[in-house]
Amino acid sequence: MSRTSKSVKNASYSLGFYVLNLALQFWSRKVFLDYLGTEIIGLNTTALNLLQFINIAELGVASAVGTMLYKPLTANDRTAVAEIVSLQGHVYRRIGIGVLLASCVVMLFFPIIFAKMELPLWYAYGSFGVLLFSSLLSYFINYKQVALTADQQNYKVICSFKSVGILKTLAQIYAVSNFADGYVWWLGLEALFGLVASVSLHMVTCRSFPYLGNVGLGFSKLRKKYAGFTLLIKQIFVQKLSTFALTQSSSLILYAYANLTLVTFYGNYMTIIMGVQAIINAVFNGINAGIGNLVNSASETRIKAVFDEMFSVRFAIASIVVICGWILIPPLIRLWIGSQYELTPLTLGLMLAILFIGIIRFSTDSYLAAYGMFSDVWAAIAEAILNVGLSILLGYYYGLNGILCGVLSSLILIIMIWKPYFLFSNKLKGLLKHYWFMFAKHMALLFVAFYICVSILNHADIKGDSLLGFISLTAVSALCASITLLCPMCLLHFPIIDFFKRFRR
């Protein structure tokens, strides 16, 4: 299969499963809010954030392995593939033990961390313990999945792992809404299905790569043979640290300034926003391995052309999402869980701006990863400091909106300005001015399309407060945004037109 065919297959599976999963998230969150309450939902969010902070040692390992696997997979060098994955296993086992020990230490401070919580303290230990168990499975059982992803077989990961996750959510919904002690059932099912999903993924990986366990070298010899592995991990670790600060710090800072109820309000919006971003990322993550293969085998002209296509496609998707999000999220919140959970338009606008950058950054990030360009560690450190520092400072004065402004400021400075400069000054040279001109054209079109769509929808006065009305509003919004964006992009010969031509070949 060609790179395009594999990418389309991965994207198709990803889109189908993530759309289904997103629908289940809306349903399950509604059920959990009704039967468990806002305190427990906020507790689970906070416990997950704490665990992800502890798991920070893993950041960079999987990405480093994926980057190192592109070349041997392209050359069908099975020995190198098996050795690199074996090296990852050695590292993961050490990290897993470290995460377990660090978690035990953190749990000693739960009476202080959750002092403001009105629930019994064992709820915190229960949530954290189950999430910890699921996390440890990735270190000891299913870490080999990176080979599937790097070889453009991510659809196998989705089928074997995500399908079990869907069954888990359905079982939790039924148990919480029908049995006494619903929270205990939720915990038990979370642990059980986490184990089943990990074993299933491990078996699929072993069938696809039966030679992965055939390595005669120990950890020390593997480290010497792949001396660049440790340096790459360190570089990617710092890079991932900034992304981690972006995605995980906001809820904890908000909890420090407010309470678990406001964390839940914020989490409701983030369920929608992160769900949409997860679907888009899932579709395009299947292309990452193809780009890794591309930069190792294609001409520079071809590499540059594909970059322009990816940027234009992601920008169009991000623009449609932002326009529809502005129109649809408020009525969706009212229809889904009630008007009492609504946040202000300013808060929504800031969230959508962060989402927009999170979507369009793919074109730059994927090429940097494909080239193994992670040496700008200072930028990642600066982004993390700006993110957390500004969020704490502005959050103190302006609450949630201040926290979001801190996040947005770090993204603009590092992701929007520095990262493209870093890529085009080292690789794809001579394209920096071309990139900024292309970016400006796309942004101008976005502003025009946003104004037109919002004006049309305001005059149309379609009510989204009922299910039928919301479906109608969604259809009209999506159609309006697509027409006002895609038609001018094709008529003006934006790079997206070359992407569409691929499917006519």
C-alpha cells in the first residue's frame, strides 16, 4: 500500500472510532453528573492530572522510539526494529517502577491535597489507584504498540484498544445508573477493562511483529549500540514537558483558586473541545508515520509540497471547527446538561483560540518529529514557564479567563512564531517567507468567513434548544462554514486543492 492509502485507512478507522467515543463521552458525562455528582467528576479530573504529573518521566520515550523506527521499518531491518523496541521495554520497566513509588509518596499527602473536598477521602484513593493501575499497564504490557504506529498500522491499535474502551464506557453507564454503589462499580470496571484492553493490544502487536522478542542484547549493550537514543529522549522530554504543562496544569491551577465544582464546569467544555481535537488528531496522527517515511525517501520538492497541503488542510479544518464551535457549543451545553453549566462567551472564545492553535500546529510539529528536530529545548522550557507562570499570575486576578490567557500567550510566542522559524531555518530552507505569506492569506480568509457565518446564523435565528433544532443548527453552521472557506480556497488555488486531487488519482 502507498503512504496515502495507509494514511487514508488509518484516518478512516480513527474517525469512526473517535466519533463513536465522543458521543459516548457526552452520554457518559451526563449520566455520571446525574448519578455521581459534580464533586466526583471534578475529583476524577484532578486525580488524573496528578497522575499525569507523576508520569512525566515517560514523556519523550515513545516519541523517540517512533522517530528511530521510521528508517529501519522503511528498510525492513527487523533486527534494528526488535532491538529499539526492546530498549524501550527496558526503559519503560524502570519508569513504571518509579511511577509506582512516586505515586505511593504522593498518596501520603492526599489529606492535604484534597482538604477542600467534601467527599470521603477514600474516594480520592480509589480514583487515583484505579487510574494508576491502568497507567502501569502501558509500561509493562502494551508498550510495543509503538511499532504498529510507526509502521502506519495504527488502525490495529484503534480496533484492539479503543473498542474495549467503548465497551468499558457502556458497562460503566449501565452500572452507575442501575446499581447501588455506582462509584464502586465505576472503579471496578475501569480496572477490569483497562487490563483487557492492554492484553488485547499486546496480542495484536505480537501477531503483527512476532520477531520483537528475539533480542539477545541486554540493556547496557543496547544503550551503547543506540547511543543517540538517550539524547533524543532528553530532548523530546523537554519538548513534551511544555505540551504537558499546556494540557494538564490548567485544571490544577483552577482547583487551587476555586473548587471541584468549577473544575467540572471547565471540564464540561473541555470534554467537547478536547473530544473534537482528539478526533482530528486521531485522523492526522495516522499520517505522522507517512511523513517520517516521506522525509527519508522523497525529494525536497515533494516534501515541501506535502507540507503546504497539510498546513492548508489543517487550517481549513481548524477554521470550520472554530466557527461551528462558537455557534454550537452554548446551545449544546444547554441541551446536554443544562444552562446552569454555561460559561461566558469570553471564556469560550479563549478556549476556541487555544483549540485553533492546537489543530494547526500539526503541520510544523509532524515535520519536526520526522526530522528528529528536538534540540530547541530552551523553547520548550520557556513555553512551560510562560504557560504555568502567566496562568498562575493572571489566574489570581482574572480567574479562569486569566488562566486561559496565560496558556494562549505561551502558544502564540512559541508554537506560532518560534517553531516555524526553527523548522524553516534548519530544514525546508528558503520557505519561511512563503510560510508566513501562506499563513496570512489563510487567516484573512478565516476572519471573512467567521464574520459571514455568524451574521447569517444570527439573522437566520435557528433555535438550538431542542434536539431537532440543534441538529438543524449544526447542519446549517457546518454547511455555511464549509462553503465560505473551501470555495474561496479552491478558487484562489490554495494548497488544499492539491490535497483534494489526490483522491481523484
